[in-house]
Amino acid sequence: MKEQPIETAPIEVVNDTITNIFTYANYFLVAGLVVLLTYMTIRDFRKKQREKKLAKEREEYNRFEENDKTDL
């Protein structure tokens, strides 16, 4: 009985497969970075808005306290 050679994938197919895997991995990483940067931007924006609101309330409270002292 004659031995049949084992067919292996051509090197081009292997290279293309590896290239595709790394390409999709890069797409995934870039998408993750975009999501992370968007989240951080929104978080920082909300934090600054909250700080502005607290500063405004603090200023109004101090003004009220000053007016209350001058009324005495």
C-alpha cells in the first residue's frame, strides 16, 4: 500500500490567517480605546458641571450668610 502525503495548508493561507487575526485584534483594541476615551470625556464633563454647580451654590450660600450678618 502506497503512503499518501499529508496535505498541509500552503504558507500563504497560514500567513493570511495570522494577518487577519491581528487585523481584527487591532480593530477590537481601537474600538475599546474609542469607547474608553468617550467614557472618560463624558465623565470629566459631568464632573466639571457638578463642580460649577457646587461653586455656584457655595457662592449663593456665602452671599446669604453675609446678608444675614449685615441684617443684625
